[in-house]
Amino acid sequence: MQFEILQKPTFSVLKIMLDPAETYRAEAGAMIAMSSNIELQAKTTGKGILGSLKAAVGGESFFASLYVCHTKPGELWLAPGAIGDIIHTKVNGKIYAQGGAYLAGTPDLTISTKGSFKAMISGEGLFLQEISGTGDVFFGTYGAVIERTLSHGETFIVDTGHIVAFEESVHYTIQKASKGIFSSIASGEGLVCEYTGPGKIWMQTRNLSAFAKMLMKFIPTK
């Protein structure tokens, strides 16, 4: 497999060149175009009812799209749903991503959802996708990418709506952005993640939930 990330940084697309008999996995609905010798196989993730519900809340599709290349090399073009960039990194163990950030990856990687239904009720998007195994993975972002490497013991605070992914070695805790109910309301900030190194984190410059709330102001009500 070879790849290129084109049209960076706002309308990024992922071009994957597959060899014969090679298979790649992508999030459902991410395909822009593909060579005629590539076959799309949609398979269920096999998580069970509760697991599938949790995965759906975490931004993961119930179906896995597998692209199988036949007879000769082929091209697969993918893009995330939001306007933004694409991140590539290699996994050797585990990496965690914000729900819905996963775009594509090596088919042998395992994708599961971490989080609780308490997180769903909070509306802060605290469900995480856990990608484990060895291989390549691609994430879609809303806005541009900020990459930061934390040294051992270094802490850094990120709004939950701006985090894209972080390495397994990075420890995190979730907390309120401001102390006290009044401060939280007055500041307009909700929950944040405090990350402690060592390890790498990826952030996005825009918050999709904040954008959706802004659009609500312009939608007429009955």
C-alpha cells in the first residue's frame, strides 16, 4: 500500500494505491472514487447489540467497508465528512481518537469504543475510539491539525471538542474548564481533557459541535 494526502490542509483527500489481492478498511461513506477492479465489501463489525449501540454513539459505523483490489493495481480515494485535514500515523500497540475521527486503516487493526453512557448524556463527545494492533491509520479533522509532543510529566489542557487523537503512553483526565457552575456558564466552556506525557497528541483548530450550535441560531423555529 502506498498513499498520498492531497488538497491539504482544508479539503484534504486520501489517495491509496493498492496492489492486487490487497485489502484496506475505511469508514462507511468515506469513499469518493475507486478503480473498477476494486470491490467494496460491507461487513458488520460483530459487536452485538450493546456494543453496536455504544460504537454508534462513539461515531463508529455499524458496518466496516473493506476495499479489495483484484487483478491489477488500483486507486482508492477517501475523504472525511467534515471540512479539514487528514492525519496519518503508525500504530504499534494502541492509539485513542475522538469518536468519528477514524477515516481508514490497515484491516487487521481492531477498533473498539471506550466511554460510558454518562458521557453520552453530558453531550461532550467523550466516547473514544480505541485502535489497537500494528499498522497504518488515518484520521479526519475539522479544521487544520496541531501536533504536539509532550515530554515525560508535562501536562497540557485541551477542550474535548478539539482533540483528535493521542498515543497510548499519554495519560488523560476529564474535568470542568472552570471551577464553579457560574464560571462554567459565564465562560461558555464545558469539559476539557488534561493530558500528561510522554507522548504525542493531535488537535484540530475547529470544534464541530460549536459550529453546529452556531448554525442553530439561523434555523427558524415553528
